[in-house]
Amino acid sequence: MTYLTIKNINHTYFTKTSATTALSAVSLEVEEGEFISFLGPSGCGKTTLLSIIAGLIEPTSGSVTLENKPVKKIRGQIGYMLQQDYLFPWKTIEENILLGLKLTKRLTEENTQYTLNLLKQIGLAGVEALLPKQLSGGMRQRAALVRTLSTKPKLLLLDEPFSALDYQTKLKLENLVSETLTRFHKTAILVTHDIGEAIAMSDRIYLFSSQPGRVYKTFIIPEEFHTLSPFEVRNHQAYPELFQTIWKELESLEANTTKHQTPS
């Protein structure tokens, strides 16, 4: 049985004067434990699709199911990590990472210890009593990851979670997140503009075209990459060729998008 099924998703945004189709006939399947990425030109509907998968937006038509259940009925089992950490500045790190458990009424002693242990495993031992402003950007994103994982989500959605970080911190967090998700056998979907990041972290990459957004091409990441850390993937001899292949496809899509936007 397929773990996550996205079937014939269409979505149109309506205003009083216009209708804009963001997604058209998007269908794909994700197996448990897989890490997939969405790439594409700006405005191709990647984040809209992520919000539909999260159950935050009802699609105009089509369906999304996780373990054969509609996602809108199991929102509490889907974790969402964003570009900003959204830690509450007046709460301690411990209070922040336990917030999801508190809101879902699962703040038991067992779950609290699980979350605090996860904080230690992710390299943040001793920061429990600190405020977010006392941590670096990378440390705050790690705390945000712990908060997301604290509720033991079945599916993790990552919307450009490293894009606001400096390059060195970004590479370190790619490794950390990849290792953490593999250890806990989590299924994840990443939205990114970074081709290298998508190759380094994914099992599969879906390249989207825009106006409207639809799956244009699927790239299967080589099997030999799967046992490597994201940093090691970037240094693999097969990496440059795959990067160039995806780069050319993306350049072509962006050129077509620009051409269609230019008045004749």
C-alpha cells in the first residue's frame, strides 16, 4: 500500500475579478521512509501543494491520503517546518519544543522525556532554559525541528527550512536533518529552490512547470547516494552531471515562464 497518495490535484485561486489556476492534474505517490523534493520556477505552486498535503488548504478538486486516510482528518500527524523557526521569543527553548505536545494534549512525562532527549541528540543539550534570542539561527532551526518531531508525525513537510541560513550552517543542518529523519524512519517532502540541496537530501525530485503548476519531470537519485550524507553526496563524482541535467531543465522552464509573461 502506498503511504502518501496525491491524486489529480487541481487548485484555482479566485478573486472578485479573476481566477488563477495554481495546480493542474498533479498526481504522485510517496512510500514510507522516502524523502522527496519539489523543485520548480517561482510561482509553480510548490508551497500551495505542500499546504494541500498538510490539510491547510482544500484543493479545488482531487484528493490527498496518508495511509488511506484523508489528510484533513489527520492534521495532527503531519509536521510542518518552515523557513522561519517561529519560536516564541518570550518562552524558553524547553517551553517552545513542548508546545506541540501541549496543544495536542499529549504532554505526558514519557513524551516530555522523549522530546528533551531528542534535543540532546540533536546537539542542543543545556539550552533548555535559554530564550530563542540567546541561540544562533542554526540552533533555533534545530530547536524548531525538535518541536516538529516531538509529536512523532507520520509525515514531515519542509518548506525551504534552510534558505535563511548561511551556507556553512545550511550544510551542517542538511546533514543533521537527513541523519535524524533516517534514524527515525520519517517520510518527508522538501520544497526548495536549491538544486544541490534537493539532490543531496532526496530519493526522488519532482520538477514542476508553472502556469499552471504541474509535474514536468521526475528525477530518481542514484542508489549509491542513499548511503551517503548530503555533504558526501555533493562531493560524489556523479553529482555534477546530475546537477547540470536538472539545472538545464529548470533554466528551460524559467525561460518559457518569462516568455509567456512578456507582453507581445
